[in-house]
Amino acid sequence: MQALKGYQKKFLKARAHGRKPVVFIGQKGLTHNLIGSINDALNTHEVIKVKFIDFKEKRQKGDMAANIEAEASCRLVGMIGHIAIFYRQHPDPEKRKIQLPQR
């Protein structure tokens, strides 16, 4: 997956603004089931919010976000407080809900 450009990240943040987190990361951290839930949510919504409940340090959240990017084949759009926004385009062109702006 290609890296997102600044204007694309801004577009995706605006799309995610009114949404609630769909995945919550608690004490157990990243598990196989959690990555499965993230994959399911990305296939359904394309852009999702993930909330870190028990991880309050910025470094921990950054490391976990990098792991999610690698394991779920998605891109981190941004992180605001304890919430991270991820994006992955749907593999089926007919089921895509979000069209990224191209300049």
C-alpha cells in the first residue's frame, strides 16, 4: 500500500471525525483476535478508529500502531490522544466507499 499524502490524510481524518472507535485495545495488547477484528472492521468501513485504553504512553501507542500497520496491511492516518485512525482501501473496487482525492 502506498504512503498517504498530507491532503489525503486530512480528507480521511474529516471522514473519521464523526465516527466512534470500533476497536478497543486493553490490557492484553495486540492479539491474533484483535488483529482479526481490525481486519474485519477495515473491510467493512475502510477507515476506522482504534482506542488505546490501557496504554497511555506515546511511545507504546506509536509502537502498537506500527505493529497494526504491518499486520493488518493498513496505513496510520493520524493519532489524536488515545485514538488512532487507520485506513485500508477495500480490495473489491465495487465495494469501495471512500475515493481518495488525487491531485
